Amino acid sequence: DALVLAPLAADDADGGDEEDPATVLSTIRAGFGLATSDERIDVSSSLQLQALDNALKVIARDIYSKDSHFLLELLQNADDNDYPPKATPTIVFDASPESVVIRNNEVGFRARHVRALCHVGASSKGVGGSGYIGQKGIGFKSVFRVSARPEVHSRGRYAFSLDEHMVVPTPCLGAPSS
């Protein structure tokens, strides 16, 4: 059950981000007390971690009660993306029994987008009337209805998966897995 978000076409566009992607991912992981890229969270060590983990699973399972809801969330995110000048926003869904690969021609993630995906309620879209559809910072979590470890690949800069706790990024090496 792989779910992969990847660039639609290889080009030189990036999010214009000056932060080093490896540093961004390791800083997020360090915030969860993880020192290495292969270290895992042990939620049994803390009642607070257990509560957070349970709350996120309720969000993914109960608020998004249909397995197909993630498609609407990803379309909404695509609508909110930044695109190169004169580009026609495009999203492509490639589905097979083993995976769903979503490709989009957006300009690429910035550090703030990655941080928002690895958090709850910290949308990078701003609040109130800003032209964005979603602003709650939880919609992407709907992908966990169909994938235990979704991957994000963004214009050669960011490549990571999110673990079963929905907030901890792990760097991906190489091309998307599907």
C-alpha cells in the first residue's frame, strides 16, 4: 500500500528554499528526540506520546471515514500549490493494486511545507481569506487511510516518508519507490 507524491516532470524548478533539506528533516526528527535517520519513536515510553499517537489515528480513521477522502485532500493541496509562471497546474494519479503515485507540476516544497506536514494544526497556508482552500493543518493525514508510510518527493530537494505516527519524517534515498 504505497502512496507516493512526486514531481510531474523533471525540471530545474525548486521551491526557492535556501534551507538544506537534510538539516530540515534532521531538525524535525530531533524535535521528537530522534538522533539518527533510522531511529524510531517508542510511544510506550510516554503517556503524552501515546495520547498524540492515538489522537492522530482517530483523525485519520474517524474524521476521514472513507478511504477515498485522501484524493480530495490531495486535489485541494494541488489547488493551493505554487506553480511556475505560465504553467498550467496539473496533477496526475497513477494507480495500481500495489501503489498510488500522485504527480504534480508545482514548484516544489519549501522547508515550511515540510514542517507543516510533520505537524498537526500547523498549516503553511495561513488563515482567513488568503485564497487557500484548506487551512487546518490536518488534511494530509487522510493519506494514512490508504498507506502506512506515504512518501513525498519534491523536485529533487525533499525526499522523505512519514512513519505510522504521521509526523516523523525519514529521508528516502533514490527515486520514488513506485
